[in-house]
Amino acid sequence: MDSGRLFYFCPMNQILLFDDPAIRGSLLPFTFTRPVADIRVGILKISEKWHKYANMEVSYLTQEYLQAKFPRNSAPAMAVNGAWLPDPESIGRLKKLKPNQALFWGKILLATYIGETEKNLSFVSDREAIHLDTDPALIQKTWNIFQLNASELKKDYALLTRGRESQPLSDPHTVCYAPENIFIEVGAKIKAAVLNAEAGPIYIGKNAEIQEGALIRGPFALCEGSTVNMGAKLRGDTTVGPYSKVGGEISNAVFFGYSNKGHDGFLGNSVIGEWCNLGADTNTSNLKNNYAQVKLWDYTKGGFSNTGLQFCGLMMGDHSKCGINTMFNTGTVVGVGSNIFGDGFPRNFIPSFSWGGAAGFSTFSMPKFEETVKAVYGRRGKDWTQEDKEIIERVFDLTKSYRIWDKTT
């Protein structure tokens, strides 16, 4: 991979990752609180992948209410679709793109040059259309995050470890299979675990911890500061984002970061946003009893769409939580800032800022939500900023129409 600047013939020095309107809505509830390129898949966020592959700074062209937290630099840039997962080949393709051209895959705009005074990409129709002749890796639906996680884990592992040496494993009671596929960052602690990297690499991030009796199969990533609790069973194709804690049984799931599933219970084929907590013995079904394809709530449709998947579990937006013994049906979508508890299976679409469960819901009011989030942030030494507050207040307003119980009271 070329480690030099990406655009050697042009004075640009940054990538502008834009939200494609045709894709962003299909990635809700995760894109309520972030640009598309801030999604984690594999080890890294999409924006971090572009930064490392291109050796350039990145900024964002996103929804107005997100722009303060995810700013756009004013300089001219290469505008790149934030749903596009890069690799060395895609970088090579962009190097060939001329300033008067736009790169497409079908009808999807992948990349073009954008000036500092251009507020959007409406000018693209005047550019010469160049079409990509190979299929790019794109995150177009929420379930693509766990579908593509295995391949992205392998790509990110190669990107992050190339030319570097793993820290040695000092614990004599930890058993490793295919140790050449295991990379341990500085400060990581592993005690009496089993790490099987025969089917794919295992990445252990800086200051992460794997406790006694944990069983882990690759491909797997435990990001910086995260913990695998005692006796956990972690199957392959799973990413635990930074500063998270996991336990129980997990298979093909992605935790964005700062989220916990610390106890027993099963989670599979799922995506968990940031600042979420799954109570003890929470279980998620990822397979229907009749083996039928799973339907999932589609924000762009205002109803359920067929995923074409036989296995699909839980999609949980940022700041949502559930109490002990919560049971989620196959293909459940939980919005932002919800609190779920009680007996039985709650509905399989739970709007943002819901409070309750199978017995019914009320609205999790903003004052109560803010009281909780400040306590959660405080435990991690984080500040609840004005930018964070304004984003959440905007999401609360944007999602009012889904809280149908407010219309009947």
C-alpha cells in the first residue's frame, strides 16, 4: 500500500466523508446520533479506515444537527461516500479520479472532488461519470454491519498489525491455537483463557482484559480498554468496541463502544450502539422457530422489510438499556435512549425514548434521560457536553411520531 499522500497531482490534503441520503435512512437508529462514517465495523470505524488507508485527515458532511460534533473542514477535499469500506484497491481507484469526474457504482455516488464553498453535492450531475467495474464493500443496511464484520475484521487486522510485533503472552495458563494470528497490544491482560485463531485473527487492544475461563474464537476484536468477563463464550465474527464489558455467549455481534453486556445470556447477529447496557440474563433470539426469513423495522418505509436473512437478532441505538431477564424477539429494533424492562417479549420495534416493556410503554422524558446519562458518563470520567445534549434533544423531536402512546393520552 502506498503510504504517501493520496492525491499526488492535486493540492488537497483531506477526505470529506459524506452521508448518502439514499443510505443514511436505512442505517437508523445508528445514524440518528452519528454520521454513516462513524459506524464501527471490523476493528475500526469507517472514518478511521479511510484515515489510515489514505494517510489523510478526514472530516464529515452530515446532517446539520450533527455537524457541530462531527465538523467539516473548509478546505477542498475528495468527497467520499461514508458507507464505502476502503481497501488498497479502492485507494488506487481514487488516485486515478480527475477533478472533473465523479465515481459511481450503479446509481450510488462513491467519490468526487468538492470545493470549500460547495455546501452539498448537487453539482455532481455536471461531472463526467466514471463507473466502478467491481463491487465495492458498502454498508447499506443495518444488518450489513454484522454481515460484513468478519471480512472487515480480517482487513483491519492486517492494516493495524502490518510491520508490527505483538506483545508476548506471559500467562502460562492461557491456551492459544494459531498464535501467529493473535495480536496483543501494550497493556493488555489475559489470564487462563482459550484463544482459537484458526478460523480468523484475534486482536486484543491496548489495556484490554480477558479474564479467567473465557473462550474466544476468531475472527474477534477486543478494542482498547474493554473487558471480557470470566467464563464468557465469544464466537467468531464479533467486535467489542472500546471501553465495553461483555460476558455470557455472543456470536457475530458488533458493539460500537462504551456498552456493556457483562452477564450471562445470549446475543447473536446483532449490533449494539454506544452507551448501551444489557441487564443480567438478557437473551436475544436470532432465529425464528419456523426458520423463516427475518423482517426488520425499516425507518425509510415506516414498516417492516424482509432482510432475506435467516439469522438476525437485535439492533439497539445509542443510550438504550434493558433490565434483567429481558427477552428480545428475532429481529428487534430499539431506538435511541430507550429503557426496557419487565416480563414477556416486548414488541420488535421499540421507538426512541421508550420506557417500559411488554406491558406497555410511556415516554422516557428528557429530564429523566439526562439524569441517567450524566450518571453513566460520570462513571467513565466523561462529560455530557452541550453538543451531546443538542443532538439528543433533536433526536427526541425527530422521533416523536413513533411514540404512538403519546397521541392517545
